[in-house]
Amino acid sequence: MWCGRVALQRIAVAPLNSLRITGGLPGTVQREMSSLPRVYITRQIPPEGLKILSESGQVQFDLWDSDDVPVPRKELLQKVKGVDALVCVLTEKIDAELLDAAGPNLKVLSTMSVGFDHLSLEELKKRGIRVGYTPDVLTDSVAELTVALLLTTSRRLIEATHEAKSGGWGTWRTLWLCGYELANSTVGILGLGRIGVAIAERLKPFKVKKFIYTDVAPRPELASLIDAEYVSMDELASQSDFLTVCCALTPETKDICNKDLFSKMKNTSIFINTSRGGVVDQEDLYEALSSGQIAGAGLDVTVPEPLPTSHPLFTLNNCVILPHIASASYSTRNAMSALAANNLLLGLKGQTNHLKH
């Protein structure tokens, strides 16, 4: 399935007995702590995860104490030397160079993300390193943001806000800032998984007429939850009034949304991507938008990230670009942080749940 086809070890979440140490540390405790597994955290993750690690009494950790600036690569390569476990986010490239720098002690990698295109899975597998990630907990947040982005794009809210602020709001006009309704529309989903289903569930009350989807194969169990019809890629493009991309980034899906897809879409259709930027050929998207081949696009993900402010897509009124905030709710980010921390602790114990295919 395009919503996630790469095999990863998923480490289960379980409650932990916590040990909280307050005040000064006596010599015995200091000696005990020095023998605990060493962990490096590549970002100042939300407090729930740090609290779990601190109160577990099972690890000692160091972290890059910033949420605004990623750890410089040179410093990261220094900090990971000799660690037993690593917590990372999607801005860190975990490749052979970093794993070599870490050395043979590294047994567990826990990423605070549902995506894993920043991880060299083959290198991790070759070295026997357990990998934890954070699916499920961000489904609701991503689905909500996708619906918000779809409505913002289709009803031209960014343009409307600009007109109101800049003095463009004059007399009432019959077709000024008109957009496209969800009522009686066909919504297409590229890559049907948990998030695609959650998006459809939220869109159904808008009186959507039909849901269609495509994937590498039909997914009848998920499709039955939203009464969605399996179609070919060409049919998805030609029938969709709104096309939302929910697939994982893999070698097979890289640039899958390209000139060929856009040329088959309606000139009234809206394209939405909250998956990964690499699934879209941005030059082809620019041409489709600027030529009127499609009506609009909403993107929460791009290549690169951040997208340079000089990029041509920013010059288009019919393209809404967000800075990768689909999972950016307080509850979701704290849940991701907690899951990443629990994954790490359980991985160090050798506990796993099942493989994600």
C-alpha cells in the first residue's frame, strides 16, 4: 500500500514504573547512573517525552536544547559517539555516516515521526538496530489540517483575507472570490490508509457525493468504512473534484504527482498534499496552476523544507503553502513525544510489537 509499504520494527507502548530523583545525587546514585544506557536526543522534544525518560530511571540522556534550530550535522556526529540509543526527528538524516559515528553501542533508534524517509532503513537493518516510530497518534491532527487546507484553498480564504486587509474589499460583486464547494463533489484519495479514511470521515458531512481512491491494490476493509470505490490512477485524476494525497514517500511514489496526472485533472479541481513533498513534481505543479490546468493546490509539505521564499509557487494566488504543520497540535505533539520515549525504553529492553508492512 502507498500509505506505508516499508517494513519497520514497531515498538509497543506500555506503562512504565517511574523513579523520580530530586535534590542532590549521592555517590551511589551517580555511579548507578553512569552505568545506565546513554541516549542522545536531537531536538528539544515536547515535555511529555522528556518527563518519561527523566522519571524512568532507566537511561541517562543529553539533548540538543533547541526547538528552533536543528542540531548542526558536525555536532550531531560528535554527540552520537558511543550512545546506546537515539531519539531523532524528521530533520535529521540517519545514514551510514551517522551510524558509523555512533558506533556499535547503538541498539535503538526512535524517531518522533510517522514518516521514515529520513532513515536509511537498509543500514539500520544491516546493523540490527531496532527502529521505533510514531504512527496512529497523529491521524486525527493530520486529517483535521488536511480538511482545513482543502477548505482554505477551495474557498480562497488566503486571497480573501489579503483583499480585506489591503483595501481590495470594495462593492459587492457577483463572482468575486468565488470558489468550489464540497457538496455533490467527488473526492479522490491517493494512497488509502488511516489518515485517508479519517479525512473522508470528516468530509462526509459536507455532502460529498462520492469517495474514490487508488493504491497498489484494492483495500476493501478500509474502503468499506467510507464507502469508497477503487479506481485506476487515470480515473482518480479525471473524476476527482478534490484530490488529496495520503501516500508514503517511496521510490515508487517519488514524483508520482506529475504532468501526466495534472493533465488528466479537471480545470476546476483542487489538489491537496499533506503527505511528503517528494511525491509531487513541483515544476509540473507550477505549470498546472499557472496555466489554469487545475484550479488550486494546498501544500503542507514541499521539497526542500523550508521552501525558499523565492520559489515560483509562492507567486501564485491559487497555491496555499503551509510550513509542514499537519501534526502541530499540542496534544498530538506531546503524544508523539511520549510514544517516541516509550518506544526507546522498550527497545532497550528488547521488546517489540510487530512489523509494519
